[in-house]
Amino acid sequence: MTTEQVQKMRSEKKKLLEVKDLATSFFTADGEVKAVDGISYDVHEGEIVGIVGESGCGKSVGVMSVMRLIPWPPGRVVNGEAVFEGQNLLDKTETEMLEIRGNDMAMIFQEPMTSMNPVLTVGKQMTESIELHMGLDKVAAENRAAELFDLVGIPDAHERLRDYPHQFSGGQRQRIMIAMALSCDPKLLIADEPTTALDVTIQAQILELMQKLNKELGTAVIIITHNLGVVARYADWVNVMYAGRIIESGPAHEIYGNPMHPYTRGLLASVPRLDEETKAKLVPIEGIPPDLIYPPDGCYFRPRCTYAVDQCRESYPPMEQVGPMQHKACFVTGTDVEVKA
């Protein structure tokens, strides 16, 4: 989508999810790990939102916090709100969350084989939530499960419901996870690295399937990934995370066409491009992510940033608007970054 199209969509459709200053920490013997440190973003109806960043930046912890799936001990949401359709999920009891999870909000986890019970048939695992949330009897739930298998492209649906997870290929298991997530017609689908364990051909099929479901069913989608190509192709809106915080956000068209934060520019520069000469060298981001128990003073990206100024050491930059819908957390102006890049 162009920036104008995203702006129009966001003005016409209501917010489905509002994450406000969300913070989640893990309390360890070495100290408090601030895995998510005050992130805020919105997801509108029918929108695909991409969350990108290096491993360990807090992408998965952020959505797991929204779903109330952070185990205690050692993790706990320490601040913020996650407002879904006007209700703060962080104020809900576990019983109330059981009604919301799988029904209004659903999640596709990274590795489908570890997300399914190996001793139960896939049909049993699918119909359980359908019977619970939709109130259908066993026969109707099996018919619903078979319809979903057809929807995600698994042939011989009724027969395959009797099979066990190990009898399916990796791509088929991921399709089953998508079918499970869609079984109760959720309004929001969260896909946490949905193609990590798949080869590139199957990756493309799974992503095309998710986009098709988004367009046909109107399901809002959050895609969590470190694959910038996936986000560029499928996302309407992008949140870039670093060290537990969102450091740039905006329409995908703007983020990729005119990145304003040095970290975002570094991520894009480290990805091989088909339009570059074959001998062109990739430019890595020097250094490593910070220790979240003892983060650096000021901006967390400062030790790795070639554009850092004295102000970057003194305080953490606030999110500021740098375009019609684009925001970044950086003291250095976009013009300065562009000149040095």
C-alpha cells in the first residue's frame, strides 16, 4: 500500500488493538532483564502490521505479553496497557483470557511441531477449541475443521483429521497451525516467525495464504519476523524494534523508501539486493545488541551508531513525527543520516 492508502485505511477503520507503554521484565539471578521497555503501537481492522528487528529485541515477548502468555516466574508485565476492542487485556482474569485466546485473538507459533501434541490426532486438537468457543457438537466441529483444512490447502481433509502431527510435512503442519488459529474466526491473528522452519518455496506459499485470508476474511494480522523481505511484500505498517523499544514506525512504503533511523538504515543495508552488482559488499551493523540488564546510558543504539552525537549519551530520544505518518526515536535528523549513508 502507498502512504496515502494506509492513511485512508487507518482513518476509516477503527483500532482493534492499542498497545500503550507496555513493559515486560524477566527477573533473574543476575538482575532485571527489561525485554520490552515501554512500547506503543496500534493495529487497525483488516491491517497487516510487521514487527521487525534483530533476535532478542523483544518482538515475541511483546506479543506474548499482549496474549498474557508470559510465564511467572521469571517474567511479568510491569507496566502499560493492551486494549483490545476497548478492554484492557492486562486487567482480565485467566478465565476471561481463555475466552479471548483462540476466539477473538489467535497466535501461530514459531515451530508447529512443538506447538502440537504428538499423541493426539490433529482433528482432536482442532475440534477441541471449536467445540469450546463456538459451542458446536462433535460432528459439526469436525465438519468445520475439514472446511478449514480445505481453506488452507490440505487435501483429503476428513481423512487427514485422523492423522497425527508427525504424519505431515513441515509446510503442512504450519498450514494446520494457521487452520487452528482461524478455527473460531478471530479478529486478530498473530504470526510469530511463521516461516522460520520452512524452505523458501513453502515460505512463499504460507505467506501468500496469510495475505489471502487477510483480504478475504478481513482478519487483522501481526507478522513478527527478522526477514525484511517478508515485511516489505506483505505489511501495511511496520514497527522496527531495538533492545526492547520501538525505534521507528510508519507505513511500510515510507520505512523502506525513506528510513529515518540509523538502525533501520543499517538493517536495510545488510540485506542483499537483486538490483545491486554481484560484487557489491553487504554493510553489517558493527557491534552487538546491548545487555538489557545493564543497558548503555542514553540511546541504546549509541555504541553501534556512526551518527551519534553528545546528546545521544545524555538521554534516550523520544519518538517524534518525521513524516505524515512516520515516527522515529533519534536525535539525529534524517538529512544528516542521509548525507552520511
